[in-house]
Amino acid sequence: MKLNLSFYYFFYFATIGIYVIFFPNYLKNLGYPPEEIGILFSALPISRFITPFFFQKKAITTTIFKISIVISALIPIIFFINNFFIYLIGFTILGVVWSINFPYIESLAINKLGAHYGKTRLWGSVGFVAVALGLSYFNVNFIWLFLILNLITSYFAFYFINPNFSISKYYEKIDFLKEWQFWIALILLQISFGGFYNFFTIYNLSNGIPKEINGWLWTIGVVAEIVIFIYQYKFLNKNNSLFYIKISLFMTSIRWFILYLFAGNILLIAFSQTLHLFSFAIFHTAALMYISSKYKNQTLAQQFYAGIGYGLAAFLGSFISGYLYGKNLFLYEAIIVFIAFLVIWSKK
């Protein structure tokens, strides 16, 4: 099971790497204006946010899981057609099926592996880095590679249709008020990431950091998350998951504040990138463990975690960061995530 999960994470996040890093520039080279690219890349996170609401009264069945895997494997074919509305439909459908497939497997992984989840999940980070660095040196047809990676990812996803790997299913709705502090903190954290994902490179370039150095600064963050994924099982069970959520929020606030105070300082910005181990790796694993312990309908809880955090909040963060961009961008982002820390601090 661990081996198949590792392969799944590797190829899934390699696919995400193409979508995040290279697809926008690919569309730009096809002649799409920025506003149309913005619309296209808002379709997937919004559909990821909306999809879980359709499963409030119905669990993901084996049939639904199979259908979504097949669609996920084949939908990239339509991207060979250069048409704005075709791309919009494609990204929307991908958002729906990814909102079904990935949370199902995530809930299975955290349920079976617990604190050891990170040692398997790290292969997703490896896949992302492999694409980010590898495709920087090779010219390939991104649509063909996107299709092939989706096919391989779907192949490994089919392995988890086996009933031996199913988790218990409950048809309960997700009560957001029950854990409102967590959901608000998640939203604010991911909103704060909007400035980082959209403007980190631009911010560094404008402060005199060369393009080549920026690539390594991004890599430092991913390497930090890989390292902590390997070793987090040693300490995650020593305190409850809420403790690690709190400290991750606080350290993320420190991370953004360093970017604000020391713009252009390569060494300190490199140090701030190591804090990605809190911002993503520790927070992510602790959050999955937390919601799995609070909600019986674990798959649906994972769907909402992905849909709200990486769908709605990511969309809002991207939108808001455009208005906040300037020399104070990361000061604002630090304040946003510190508010998240204050929101959840008093929760026991």
C-alpha cells in the first residue's frame, strides 16, 4: 500500500507542477490575454470548493470513484483543442474529479498511516520538484506530458478501489460551526499564501535577487517540507494535532514578516523558506489528523479541507494579493495569518 501511495503522490504532484508552473506560460504563448488566463485558472479552485457540497448527504461510492478516475485520465485530451471555452470546461471538470479522487485517497492515507503519513506524502514533493527543475532544462509538449502524467496517476488511483483499502463511510453532514476556529484559520492561512504564490518571484526580482537564485529559493522550501515529512512521525504524536496547527500558524506569520523586513537579503529569505516545513508540511499533516479525529465522514471532511483551503481560500488569496502587492505585501500577509493564530489560540 505504501509503495502505491508513494507512486500516486509522485505522479499526482508532478501533474500539479505542470498545471501551476508551466500551464500559465503555455497559455500566454498561445496568445491568451492575462484576464482570460486568470479566468481559466480560477475555474479549478472554485469547482474544487463547490463539489463537496454535493456529497453532504451521499458518500463517495466505488462507482463514483471509478468514474472520476477515468474522467481524470482522459479529460486532458481536450486540451489539444486551442479554444478558451474548451479550456474552461476542462479545468472545471478537472477541479470536480480531483476534488473526489484526491481527498478520498488522502483520507485513506491519513487513516492507515497516521503520523507516518509524511514519509509517504513526501514523494509528492519529490514529484513536484522533479517537474519544476527537470522541465526547466528540457523542451517538451506540456499537453502530452500533462495527459501522460494524468494517465499514470489514474492507474495508481485504481489500486485503492480494492475494498481492503476502503475506510469507514458515514453519511453525516460536515458541521462547520463545530470547528469554526479551525476552518477560519485554514482560510486565513491560505489567503496569506496568495501573495507568496503569485508574487514571491516578482517581489524578489524587484528587490535585486537574480532569477537563477529565485529558482533555488523555491527549491529550499520544497526540500524543507520533504525533510520534515520524513521525520515528523517522531514528534507528531507527542502533542495533540491542534498544538502543531497553532505553532505552524505562528511560524508562518514570522516567515512572512521576515520577507517584509529583509527584502533583498538572500540569506534571510533562504532561511524564511525553510519555515515552509511549518507553513505546509507540519500544518497539512496535523490538519488532516485533526479533522479525521473530529468528523466521522472523513472523506467528505477531506474534500472540504481541500475545497475550502486550496479552492475558495486560494482563489481569494490570489485575488486579494493583487490589490495588496507592494513593499508592504508580506507585512499584510503576516498580519492575516497572525489573526488566524489568534482565532485558534484559545481552542482546546
